[in-house]
Amino acid sequence: IGSPRWYYLLYELDEDFKELFKVKAEFDTAMDYSLKNIKDFAGVAYKMQRENDLHKINDEAMARLIEHASRMAEDRDKISIKFREIRDIIHEADHYARTAKRKIISAQHIEDAIEARYFRSNLIQEKINEMIKKGRLMIDLRESIVGQINGLSILDLGDIRFGKPNKITASIATGKVGLVAIEREAKLSGPIHTKGTLILQGYLLEKYGQDKPVSLYASLVFEQSYSEIDGDSASCAELFALLSSLAELPIKQGIAVTGSINQKGELQPVGAINQKIEGFFEVCAQDGLNGEQGVIIPSPNLDNLMLKNEVVTAVEQELFKIWAIDTVDDGLEIITGFPAGKRLQGGSFSKNSVHNRVDERIRQLNRNVLPKAVHQQTEELLMD
């Protein structure tokens, strides 16, 4: 028994392996959230309790355990079957029940066990949040700033992973270089992040380059980031920072963004959505919730939401918000307060919109970089 990673690696590198192990059986780590599977899950948990001579688990405790198993699967329609971790939680909950001189494991004991396991491993997260609070990691939460946004990243330490905000900034100038990702130039960008940056270029060219060249110099950077980054889950945030800088419209810094995009401006789901939301929530909570803070996520991630109780309570009390969006345009209106804008006949965009302001700025940058006669000739050729 082993992980798929080791199987495929040995199959590829060891000639004898494929001869010795001709039959492979794959086991999933999650099952559907159905009545039958819930009963089966509970049956296994009760068996663990009996075999280890632990206190009985009441119905509320079992419900909390099943809820946590669904969170482990990162899907409301699934239940994790990583029973080693489930067993450890039951054992620790039994300890809390015995310490409190109770004869039954309650939902609170399960909750205490889950929280204790997290608390023992989250020192680095606490240190990062402390640095943000003291201003050593510069994260703005209350202002509106042009060309700046809070993206969300994940730190995976093996036994724990958590989300944290990253300041992303964009700068625009006259030039022909195009889009420059500073992480890529500094060789701190992985291949998937590089792909995400190239997708941004494709979006800009399709959106604004139908009737003119897109001549500009634009740089994107994760501020105060000194290690390699990878993944495309920040591509939506990067695009928002870029469009904000082009349109010269400020972004509300109390709103963090996660999600990848395609060249058509559609939002695509990302991983670890709960940890990203909760990580930003904790940073906002230590600064003081004001009802204006929240996180923008892709709509396809709604089924993955299994948030901690304190986040759910804050959302219910309208102290914290979660927006699920389908397209870039949906998000632009939330973070800027301006309409995104529709393309009109002739290629321009509706007045006083984000896209109109971006389009006009690109035309201005074109005029700066190209001789006037050449620019007019180029536009005439494109129009023809």
C-alpha cells in the first residue's frame, strides 16, 4: 500500500516493478456525502471507539465529526475517509471528556480536539499575523489604492496549511515591452505562475487589441515575497491590479481576491479555498471587522466552502463578506464601485466604465510610443 506518486515513479524507473506488481487497485480518499456513506462512516467511527475502549460518542459529536470529515475532503458533497486522522481526533476528544469527568464524548469535545490539533501547529501563522499587525509585512486593509490588491496564497507545512494575504502591485508606463512579471524575471516564478501571466497578456490583447496595438510597459510583483511562487490562483488578483493601474481607479483594500482566469475572463476554481478565506478573515479580525472586508472567490468554489464557525457567524452578522463571481467583469464592479462596461458597436466601451478608461489609457500610451502618423496609419489598417 502506498501513494500514487510512488507507484507511478517506481513504474517509470524500475523495470522489475511492473513485472512484480501486475495488479493495481486504486482507493479514493473521499466518498459521496450520501445517507448510506454517512452511516458507514459512523459505523467505522463507533468501531474505533469500542476497540480502543473510549467513551461513547453522542449524536451531536458524530455530526461534528462528519462535518469535519467533509471539510477534510474540501467538498460539501464528499466525506474524507482518512480514518487515521479521524481516529486521532476521537482519541483526543476522549481525553477531553475524561479530563472534564464526562462519560460521553460531546460535540464540544470533538471541537476542542480539532482546535487543539490546529493550535499546536500554527505558530508560523501567528508570527505572520503578528508581523502584519505591527506593519512589518505591509498589508493595507482600509484604504482604496490604485494598482494594488490583496491576493491570497497558501503555506503548506505538511501537518498544517493556512492562507495569508499578499500585496500585489502593478505599474504602467509608456513602452513596447508588454507585461513583465518581476517574479519571472528574478527566476522566482514556477511554470504554472508563468503560464498565468501569459494568460493575462492574452486577455489584454483580446479585450483591447481588436482595433489598435497594445503598446505599453506593465510590471506585476508580489511585494515582500522572497521565495519561489507557483500556481495560477492569483491571476485574477494580478489582472485586477493591472486594470486598476491602467484605468487609474482605486481598489478597496479590504477585499482580497483568489481565483484563476482564462483568456476569456472567466473565473476558474482554485484549491484550499477555506484556508485562504479563513487566513484573510483572521488578519481582518485582528485589525477590526468593519463590514466592508471580505473575499472574492470563483463561483465554482462554492461547493468547497466548509468554513469555521467564527467566519460563518461574521458573515451572518454582515461583518465579513464572501462574493462568488463568474467573470472578471463581476469582480471589477465589486472592487472599484464602477460598472465594468460593455463593448459598443465600433469597438469602444460604454462611457464612465472600467473598460472604457482602460481602453482610453491604452490609446494614450500608443500615442506616446508611436509617431502620430504611424499610429493613425496602424489604426486605419486595423479598422479595414
